[in-house]
Amino acid sequence: MATPPPCRLCLATPPGLTSDARAAEAFTVTLAAALSGGDVASVLLRGSDGKALAAALAALRAPAQDAGAAFLIEGDAEAARRLGCDGAQVVGEPGVLRAARRALGAELILGADCGDSRHLAMEAGELEADYVVFEGAEIETIAWWAELMEVPCVAAGGIELATAPALIAAGADFLAVGRAVWEHPEGPAAAVAAFNALMAQRG
């Protein structure tokens, strides 16, 4: 039996960075520490409607990409393409996904946040989303998707080190983590290292 591919870590920034240029600049230290802790597949900049979006991108995009992580914007595919990002993550509704794919073209990454809806996730897969996000979904949903579908799935929603092993075992391709990294008592690098250690046990 083939060994399943490793689960990988996706980092979601704290909310508000696109509305506060100083906060975004200060966060570069935290992000750099996290990226130094081990493998990170992507960094998602949460919120794309703030007046400091350009400042947040200027501060955070290059460090993420230089570390080998894809840099994605939440919610605005047109801005993602215009501003040199690797893609966007949008609400997983058909009309939104079609518009996002047109804006991104075929080469940039399109993620679909489907909440806990299996139906939306299946539609997203048919509409050429590169991955689907299950936000707060039950373990059974992750396992069902991993068993039947080829499109990668991201488990998201308050994931902690204590809850990660069950999601990894269920077959999640990625874990989207925020607070558990940024607020880890030993720092973000230690958190990323700890998540990677859990993921290394898969298979």
C-alpha cells in the first residue's frame, strides 16, 4: 500500500493586519520566527479590504515566498494577481469561484473555503479549485473527502496541537493554523516545529 503524502502546515495571519500598517510591519518578526521553525506550505493573509493591504503585502509577501511558502490573499483574487501573490482563497460558492478563476488565470492558486459543506466542496472541485477548505468540519468529513477525492483538502478552524493528530490521521492534506502558532508559549518557531513533528508521524 502506498504511503500517503505528508500533511503540511498553512499559516493564517491574525486578523487586522491589512487595516494597520504598523501591525503588519511588526508582525514580520513573528512571521520570520514561524518560518524558521520548519516546513510551511503557505501563508494566508486574512482580509483583503483594509486600507493597509499594500503595506501588509510589502511587509509579509517576500519573507513568505523567500522561505518557499506560497503567499495567498483571502477574498480578493484580482488583488492577488495584481500584487504578485501566488493565489487567493475565496468563499467556495460557484459564482465566486468562477470569477476568481478568471481573475487568477490557470497558473495561480485558487482555494475554496467551503465551511463544513460537502456539497460546496464537490462543486469547488468541479470548478477547478486547487484545494478546498473545511472550516470546523467533523473528522468524518475530512476522512470522507480524503478517501474519495483527489483535490487536496485543508482542515481549518481553531486547530491546536492537541486536536491536530486526529485530523492528520483522517487524511487532511494541510492544516490551517493561526492562534496556536502565534500565541504558543514557547514562540511561533517552536509551534511550527511541533506541528511538523506531528505531521512526520503520518503513514
